Amino acid sequence: MLVGALPTILIVDDSPENLTVLSELLQLNYRVRAATSGEKALRIATTPPWPDLILLDVMMPGMDGYEVFTRLRREPLTREIPVIFVTAMDSADAELRGLDVGAVDYIAKPIVPPILLARVRTQLELKQARDWLKNQNAYLETELARRMQENLVVQDVSIHALAHLAEIRDPETGNHLRRTQRYVRALAQQLQRHTQFADFLTDRVIDQLTKSAPLHDIGKVGIPDSILLKPGKLTPAEWEVMKTHAKLGSDAIEQAERDADRVVEFLVLAKDIAHYHHEKWDGSGYPEGRSGSDIPIAARLMALADVFDALISPRVYKPPMPFADALEIIVAGRGKHFDPDVVDAFLTVFEEFRSIAERYAEPLAE
């Protein structure tokens, strides 16, 4: 019902005399529509102006009031319209049946005008209140969704801002964050079909993985420039310092977790990725020398994504490697550096990796 508009009442009765009496009684305060059969009532109820309330006779030839009511409830457009049964059957059993099937009220004939008007007014006020609550709930749901989306945008921007701290310290990384983020999503979506990974890699977890992936090298902000930006090969001592970036990153994320007043899902995954993405399937990685399934799944995905991107990206000490050569190296690392199942997933989505790499390629130097 539109604000300021008269409520619409549909009267259904096979007796023209009864329709006339009810119409004259109601039309001073309401817009009245009338039907002399159940079939006509169903047609009218689904055409504008839609009724706010239906007064429905029970005893009608052909389709009786109960059948009309049942059909009204089947249709999405009419199922929420309140119905008052109006009938000459004034027994308690008849009234109970009408209320049991879902009618909001039951009025026995002969009609007592003040009683009818009072009950009609009550039901219309109740409907108006229900409609108001429904609109409020819809508004609140929309507003909640909008604010949640704003929070997600702020969260994503904050994550990338933090990740770019490491990127700024190492200018060669460029679009590395964008590429590895998308590689991880491609691998996770492929492995989602694998029975071994399906329980963990839900759609929600994949979204969280994608969100947290850019933080994998956040610990590099703690590595001295003399080591991080060194153009040549690192000495063994320098390499030991460089390796500490994994724990530095996970420690920073763990501190963020402690500062939060609740568990933040993507930080849990981000910590695993930062800490363990340099571990190797055969146990020869760092910082803990974990092996096999002891390495968190999130870190296993990032390990492959990170290495692939390093191979195909230019560095001051090397040119970019052709995709075919990078593919061979990843395959050679199956069961050694990388989880065999992750490598198999990589082979399946290799063309997607290539597409991501080309789309987010480093800009050509002028």
C-alpha cells in the first residue's frame, strides 16, 4: 500500500446482494474491488491495485473459499495478503478450521457493520505494521551489506598498503603481489575439486587466502637495505639474515592478531603463508625445515606461486625466464620443492597462470 493511498479491499462472494452491502459499507474509507467467484478473485488478486485485505466467502459454488485461500497462498504475489473468512457457517468448528488454515480472522453472517469495520481496520493496521517492519528489515539488510562492503574495501586497501611496504623496499617486485595473489586463487580453486583439499578449501577460505596472499613477504621490511637491495649473490651470512624475513613477517602478523579483539580469519592464513612459504616438500626449506603435509596448505600454494613468478620475472641479476622453461623447473620440483598435488593443479591451470602473468606483466622501462 502506497503512503497516502486508500487501502484496497477485495470482497469475494457469489451473492451480488452481499457484495453490494459490503461495498457500500467499506467504500467510504477504502478502495473496494469485488469478485463473484473464486476464479475471478484469483485473477483480481494478481492485478493492480493489489489488495491489502481480502474478505472471502467460504460457501461458493465451484471453487469454495478454502480452495481459493489455498491457491492464494501458493502464489508469491498473493501469499502474504491477509484474508478474513466471511461466512454463514457460524459454528465453532467452522471458525476453528478457518483460523487453522491461516486466515487472520473469521466473521459470521449476518454482518454487524461496526464489528466488521473494527476488524477490517485492525487487520489493515497490522498489515501496515508488518509492511513497515519488512521495509525496515530490508533497509537494515541493505545498509549492513553496504557497510560490510565498505569494511572489506578498507581491509583490502590496508592489506595492500602493508604489502607495498615490502614492495617499496624491493622495487623489482612491481606487480608481483597482484600476480601471486591470482596464482594462489587459481591453484586453490583447482584443488577445491580434490577430495584431500575440498574440506579446507571452501569458497570462503579461498577468498581469505586471496586476501592474505599479498602479505607473504611483509617481513622483508625488517631486512637491511645492504642485503635486500644487493645486486649480486648473497654471502652465506647475508643469506641467513635474508631468511629471517619469514619469521619477521609471521611475528608482525601475530602481533596484529593479539591487538585484535577477536579472531581475524585472513590473518591466521596470512601468518601461515608468511612463515612457511619457503618450506619445501622434502624438508630442505626454511625457517623450520618442515616437510610434506606438516607445511600448511596455504603456504604450499604460495610456495609454487612465488617461485613461478620469480622465474618469469626480470631481476638485476637475470632476465625473465620463458614460460616453458619455468614450467619444466616447477615440474622437476614435484615431490621435492613442491607438494605433488599442487604441481598437478598447476599443470591443469598453467594457461591461466600464463594469462595472469601477461596481464600483470611489469611495465617496460623507458
